Amino acid sequence: MSIQNPVFIPGPTNIPESLRKACDMPTIDHRSSLFAEILPPVLAGVKRVLKTETGEAIIFPGSGTGGWEAALSNTLSPGDKVLAADFGMFSRKWIDMCRRHGLEVQVVEAPWGAALPVGEFAAILAADTEHQIRAVLGTHNETATGVRSDIGGLRAAMDAAGHPALLFVDGVSSIASMDFRMDDWGVDVAITGSQKGFMLPAGLAVVGVSRKAIAAMETARLPRFYFDFRDMLAMNPASGYPYTPVVGLLNGLKAAIAMIEAEGLDAVFARHHHIAEGVREAVRAWGLPFCATAPESYSDTVTAIVMPEGIDGNAFVAHAEKRYGVSYGAGLGAVAGKVFRIGHLGQLTETQALAGIATAEMAMADLGIGIAPGSGVAAAQLFYRSSPVLAQRV
Ligand code: PLP
């Protein structure tokens, strides 16, 4: 492949050149002092990104899905009750995983496009006076619908109910791109993967665990081995990693954290918001609805756009890829065919976002969708030109 456009899928993201080089390293002995130069700074850096001082970072070979499984299997026992909402493909899949682990899931159905229903969770938790619910699941950023949920509000609801359940948060498409506060929000297990905000290839499940989750692990009876927190937390120079680590990706993660911190975590969040606002201006100019129904829940990493009646969003995605070599996110699950998604996370600039908007316009025009070519680009340009200048070379 000699010519490669940026991708506009909501992860894996485009990989900055320096991170690709950091992953590409000769074999080192993962029981040597060389590995000690990689792993400890990575764990400390992940804790800073998650904003936890009291918790621990654990990194498994895997991806976000492995992180989900680690959260469940390390803290819960067969038959335990968990509370979750079905409001998008990823929250739905996590529910499926719970069931396959023999957990009892109380599911709150919410419209796909709405945020996690904190009010309903609050009522359920308040009514659960015997504290049967052992864990509450929250998808911070539902990548299928482009919806961000209020995890701080969820924690407040749990506290108001005086409920001791563990709080697990899927931050797969938010962590390192949008504000995430593990300690402030009382998150017991926070989950992401290497291929989203950290801008790396897929291959790592990045997990933050609270003291409460670590305590729960002692009595949890779900089987686990590869994803056992205990082996990871017991790691020391003598015992080493419990199995062969993905050294190149861990070295990449060290470089990614340095890159994020050089820009500044808040500046990274501000850049994502800025790029996202430009994309949203373009969508408004096209006259197409957002899948996300409430402006306060618009995601800064992915925008899901509802296609006009009779137009298959997945046909649009296929056409854009075939004709222009540009990838957008397809609609998933209940919104398959109804939406397409523009991913805008990772190291994206205004210029790249404009290219993604312009190409989407061409592909939509090809399919006879009645948008004025250039309208979205013009709206995004206006927004970017009139907004404070952000770093363009990060
Ligand atoms: N959760 C969310 C919100 C996601 O967006 C994804 C993947 O896109 C996952 C979980 C699954 O993560 P992975 O594909 O890394 O296993």
C-alpha cells in the first residue's frame, strides 16, 4: 500500500509516525533491566491519564473487550447482579458478556442516541435497599451513537442512594481524548484499549482498578487466568510479567503518554472538542440529524449522522472507501444502515478534519443525497477560522 489516506473511523486511529517507530523495536528480554525502563513509566503514565492516584494501572495484551472481561471476572461471582443500560452496540455487547459469564443483568433499555439513563439508574439503586446489585456498568462514550454519558452524575446517584456497588466504566473511546476522572468519579474499573486515544495499533487492554476493586478480587469466584489482576499486581522485578508481554506496544504506549503530556491533557481534550465542533457545524450545514439526541451528550471523538430516508449508511461507507479510499464508521446494531459515523479522535488536525468532511460530501453527492457540495466544508472552515488557534503540529 503506497498511498494511504487518513481514516475517519472511531478507532483504530491514525498512528503518528513517532509512535509507529516506537512500537517497531528489536526484541529485548522482557525479564531484563531494559523492560524495567518501559513498564513502570507506562503504568505511572496511565494512572496520570486516568486521573487516579489511589488506584493501579494494569495492562493486558488484548483490547477493550478484554478489559471488560477483566473487570467482570476479577470482581464478581456467578449469579451476581449487575445494572446496565442498553443504549448502543457497545453497551449491548457488554451486557451479552455479563450474561455469558453467568451474571444476572438488570437491563435498562434506553433509546439509541440517548445518554445513559442516570435518573432511572438512581431510582433502581435507591430501591435496591438490600444491595443486591454488585456492580453498575457505564459506557462513557457510546461509539455506536456518538453519545457521551455523565459518569460524574452516575457516581452522584450511587452516592445519593448510599449504594456500595462497584462502578465499571467503559472509556474505550473517551480515555485520553475526553476528560476522564477515575478518582473523582469513584470509578472502580476503568477500561480502554491502545488503539483509540492512545493512537497506537490495537493490542493492549488498558485498565485502571480502584482499591475497592482490588479488595473485591479476593472473594470473586468467576474463573480467570490470563486476565487475573492478582498476577499483574504481584508483579515485581523477580517475578516479571506473568507471561510474554507485547513489548513493542508497551514502548509505543510510553511514547504516546509522553506525546499526550507534551501537548497537555487538557489541550488534548480541547483539541478534540474543537475538531468535533467543526465536524458538527458541517453536519448542521448538511441538514442531517445527529444520532445523539441531546447536545450536552455530543461526543468529541465520534459523530454519528443519520442518513436521509431510503439511503443506506453502510452503502455510503462502502462507496467512500471504494471510490475515494477514505474510511468512515458504519452503523452498528440497531442503527446499522441508518447512520454513518465520522471518527475524530487521536492526532487529528483541522486540515485533516476538513478533508474528511469534503470527502464525505463527494460520496454523498455521488449517491444522490441532496446536500450542497462544499456546504459542510464552508461551515467547518468558518468555525475553525473564527476559533482560537490550536496547536497544528502536535
Ligand atoms: N467499548 C467501546 C465504547 C468501543 O468503542 C469499543 C470498540 O470500538 C469496544 C468497547 C470494544 O473494544 P475493542 O474493539 O478494543 O475490543
